[in-house]
Amino acid sequence: MSVYFKYLTNRFVLALIVFIAWISFIDDNSLIYQHGLNKQIKQLEDKKAFYTEAIKKQKQTLKDLNNDEKLKKYAREKLLMKQKGEDIYIIETENQ
């Protein structure tokens, strides 16, 4: 017990303990705050990757829609549009 007390009462050890506590918990840029910011950065990077991929898909769809045949196919399949005199029957499978 006295050995631990001797080391803990050393002013350099006390200063180190106070410094570590200050950096870990009290400071505005504490380790806990930095960990939270790192988690937030990771989430934002994941969102960025998702939206970048979605933009690529949308650009490809837009490029495909410049063709009249593909435009008609897209309008019929996705938007359920029809030409005059046509009937549309929607068939849903269990997988959808």
C-alpha cells in the first residue's frame, strides 16, 4: 500500500494523471468527442458512397432514355403509361 501511495503522491505522476483526465474527458477536443466525430465521418462517407453509386445509376438510365425504344419501354414498365387503345395488366410475383 505504501509503495502505491508513494508513487501516487509524486507530483509528476499526479500531473500525468490530471493531464490524461483532462485530455480524455474535460477538454473540448476530448478523446470521447473525437471518437464521436470519427463515427460521424464514417457514416457520412458511407452515405457519400451510396449517393455516388445512385448518381451513376441515374446517369446510365438518363443515357439509356435518349433512345426512343428504351424510353417507351421505361415509360411502360416503370411509370405504367400506355398508348391509345392498349390495356395494361400488372402481374405481381411473390418475389416483389
